[in-house]
Amino acid sequence: MTTELEDTRALTMRRFGRSSGTGGSTLPPVRLDQLPPGPRWPSLVQTAALMRFRHQFHPWLHKKYGDAYTVNLVPGNRPLVLFTSAAVTKEIFAGDPEVFHAGKGNAILGPIMGEHSLLLQDSGEHHRARKLLMPAFLGNALRGYRTVVSEVATAEVVGWTEDETFRSLDRMNALTLDVILRVVFGVTDEDRLAQLRPAVRRIIDINPVILLGWAYPRLQRLGPWRRTIENAVELDRLMYAEIRERRTATDLAERPDVLSRLLAATDPDDEHGGLSDTELRDQLVTLLLAGHETTASALSWALVEIGRDPDLRARTRRAVDEGDDAWLEAVFKESMRLHPVIPMVVRTLMKPTTVGGWDLPAGTTVGPSIIMSHQQESNFPDPEAFRPQRFLADGDEPVPALNVWIPFGGGVRRCIGAGFSVMEGVEVLRAVFGAYDVTTVGTDVPKVRNITSVPRRGARIRVRRR
């Protein structure tokens, strides 16, 4: 009889075996002469530049080619058309979801996230999954998670050592990982957390080259790709064990965590009722990975920016003392603007469509560049400056529109965890600046890790108790 581990390994290997880097698309190839201009380098070089050197490549492309440009990606010279105009961003986000498929554009994440991931689904499947997931991130649920975040953040910062330089990214990663494990699974037992933490970290901390390698099945037998699969098997084993155990619980209605909420959720219009174990695994992994490092990176950048400016430090301390959550939220949002964690939002066209004045064929992937949207003077005056007041309703300039500040995407595909992420950012900043004065040590620049960007030097800071 096969063991549970063997069953899990079979499921994991099937997921990696399905990966071709194209999302299973049967769309016809796209001719480059039908698309906006772009570099004529080999597609492998363009893909490497887009993934590894995104913070230099996006501005260079915009400067050379204007508001629309094409990058060709492996495998198979797949075209990606990026736009930098706010008007076109709005057009893409408002596009018919039956035509603008986000799932196919995110196919590179398939081996880890799974085919049922909200990020990879389209059409009716996406609508069903979103309908079941959304209640776990609204209203009373969100208010309940605030207590969890506050408890974890307070426990984290109380152990910091004064006048000692440390990497705030490491501490924010540890904090947000514990938050998401408790919110998603409701796990507080230290033995279980000790098993889950390294499994999640190993999946997150991978080189972009590993992502590209999934498009070439032969590479999966080699060292780093093979280790990635083994890490995925271990994470899957832990995930399925949590799901199986939770299905036997008799108090699901009283449990506040996301897994319990999803197990209790049903859709009367859905013949399948609730989510299967595989669907739950895929959605939970998506929430774990998307809700962890992105927030940690944004928070570490926020600490660096506040820690280097005495006036911002004083304003932030005052906001904590006076309960001014609007300022803390503005700090977090400005950190996401100035230091984008994700470089772009993408959709694959399922039929010929006009986008930004270009008649594009089916099979073209399109999307706004988050990096360029957040850097343009027309969207954000003095874009290189860290100015949280941009996001205050009573500030000197209009609050940025949702088609120019786009860290969570937009339209019907806007991240369901956006509200949770902002709430978490506010609670963590409150805990840090309520306890310490923060001073930045040295400088930092972004580096690419998997599909996200993080501070290369770890966002180093020193703290002193207030």
C-alpha cells in the first residue's frame, strides 16, 4: 500500500511534470512585426534581463522605446508587451476577464502554487475560488487577524538588542512568516511552526534561474532544480497533513483561521460544494507565499526610509503616540511605491484586442510596468523622494489613483489580501516605533529573489528604546 508520503510525492511530481512555462496555452504563435518595438536580443538574454536586472531594464526600455515596448521570453519567444501609461493600465484592468487572462500570464508560478491557485485560474474557476476565499479577508475576519498581528509583532520586537546593527529584512521575514502561518493555519504550537517555517523559507528563497528552469523538464533532474522539487514535496506533506487533521475538527465554525473558514465555506450554486484537498493546498500555498515576503520587504524598506530621516522619525513616533493610523498606512504605501516588490502585472489575450492603440493578436501577454508607473513624475511628483504624505487624504496633492499605485494589481484580479497586507503593515510599524527609535545603517539597493525584490544588504538598522 502506498504511503502518504508517496502519494504526496506523486501529486507534487505531477504538478512539476505539467509545467511547460506556458500555462498549457494552445494559442497560436505571435509574429513580432505585429507588436510594439523592443530589443532584438536572444529571448534568453531578454528573459534574464527582465527577471534579474528588472530595476535597470524597465527604465532603459521606457527611455529607448517609449510608453509601449515588447520583450521576448523563453521558452519559445513568447512576447510580453509592457505599457507605462496610466490610461492603458486602467484599460487593461477594466478589460473583459474572458479576454484578459491573468492565470496564463502567471504560469511560471504553476509548479509551486499549483493549477488551482487563485493567481493561475481564469474565467469561471477564478470566480468560484475568489467567491469562496474572499470572506476570509473581509470585515470581521480582518479585524480578528489584527489581534494576531499585534501579538506576533510585539513578541518579535521586544527581543531586539539595542545599539546593535542587524538586518531588518531577516526580522520582518520571521515576523510576517509567523503571522501568515497563524492566520492561514491557526498554528500556534511551536513544534509545528518549527517544521513549517524552514519548508516555506526554502520554497521562497530560490534564484530566478530556478524559475526559468521549470520550462525545461530535463533540468529538473539536476542539483538546484531537484532540491527545489524535494523542498516542494516536504511542504506539500506538511500542508496535506494540516488539511487532513483540520477536516476532522468539530469546531470549524469557531476557529478564526483561513483554513478553517475555507473548510466551512460552501457555495450553494457550485455542484462541487467546497474545496478539495488539492484545491485547498494550492490556495493555502498561494496565501503563504504571496502574503509573506512581499509584506516583509515593504516593511524593511519602510524602516530604512524612516530611519534615515529625523523629521520622518519624529512624525512617525508622534503618529504612534496619537493613534494616527493614517500616517502609518501612508508610510507603508509609500514604501511599496518607491520600492516595488513585484515588477509588473500581466494578462494574456485570448483573442485579438486593441490595447493602448495597438492591435494585438491573441496569445500576446500585456501588462503595466509597476516599476515605471511608480517612478513617473506625471504620476508621482518628485518620484525619487520618500513622501508618505502623498497618501494622506488631507495632504497637499491628490491621493494616487488605483491605476498609478498598483502593487496589488487592479480590476477583478486585484489581490484579495491587499487589505490584510496594509493592516499588517500598520500594526508592525506601530509595534516597532512604539518601542524604539530606529536609525538606518549604510545604504541599500534592491536585489531580485525569485519573482520579488528585496533589499540587497538586508535593510540594516540600529534601534534604541524610547
